[in-house]
Amino acid sequence: MKRTQLNFAIDAGAFAAFLFLLSTGLLLRYQLPPGSGGLDAVGTGRGAAERPVTILWGWTRHEWGQIHYWIAGLLIAILAVHLALHWKWIVCVVGGTRSDASGLRFGLGLASLAALVLIAAAPLVAPRVLVTRGELRQQLAAPEAALEPSTELKGSMTLAEVAAATNLSVPEVLTEMGLPAEAAPNERIGRLLRQHGLQMSDLRRILGPDKTIGAKEAER
């Protein structure tokens, strides 16, 4: 195959991979957004088997994400071949005409490349942190999103939702209410309270807007 034909094939492959990468990225953003569900994320609680899962052409969001990942890997491989075939040209452009400044230009180009590689690799080597969903909601919530006097705690809320509404972590809610530490974050708070002889009025008194009044009465 002639060099011109090889370059055309590589450029055409890169363009096709770019189009599919763009297409699957938009699909994951709009057609199958986060929360579309999947077989590996439906949970094990009551009604888990009835939770809806959105599929497209028989594939879930997770499977389309895998396709998106492999297309990105293919595009990187094609671009690597493209750079290898044009390496001499790149070196000539970076180095420029032989002069006292050519070495400086080449050094700056090499330093810029190294910086880009380090920035791109940073997320791959950064330490990971494990938090509960309730703790993450608490971290992301704005200060004004904390529990207001008008906020009502309901029995249909999950333990994690109660934790987020009261600006507490799930373990803190369990400790305040005297509930077992192994309670699941997706457990309905009303049912959990009834199982341990408590009422919603106890929850609102301890964690709700009237907890200050309850604390003053306890002091008396």
C-alpha cells in the first residue's frame, strides 16, 4: 500500500471512530442518562426485580458505556499510528530551521508533551475515597439546602433520604435513633421505625425541626 493510501485509510478510520465516539457519548448523555438502570445496579431490596431498566437495541447504559470505552481506545490507537507515520514531520516542525533557538523550541515542545501526559494520567493515579450515598449528598448539598422548619420527614423516605434531609450521615441517624448499625440505607424509615417500636413522631422529635424544643423539655 502506498504511503498516500495508508494515510487516507488511517485518517478515514480516525474520523469514523471520532463520529462513533461522539454518537455514543451523546447517547449516554441524553438517551441513556445516569439512573437508566442496569442488571448490576438494581439492588436486592423489595421490588428490586420490578425496577425499570432502559435499554437501546438490547443493550443497557452499562453495555453502551463499554462500547464507548472501546471506541475511545480504538481512536487512540489510530492516532498513535498517525503520529508514528508523521513523526519526522512533527520533529521538523517543532525543531524548525537549524538555529540557536531550535534546541529551545524542541525542549519546550518536549516539556509541553510531558505536561499533557502527566495531566491526562493524573485521574488514573489519584487516590480514591469511599463514602456512603448519604454522605455524598450531604457534601454536595448547599448550606441553604439543609433542613428547614417546613421540611417534613415522612415514613416513605429511605434512611439515606432522611440522612440527606437532616444534614447527617446514615450512621449518625442510626445512632441518634438507637437503630441497628446494619440497617440498609435504602430501607424505608417508617417500616424501620415500626420494627423497633418507634413512631414517626419520635423521628421528628429527635431529628426534625422540633428537636430543639424536645431538647429543652428534656433539660427541664
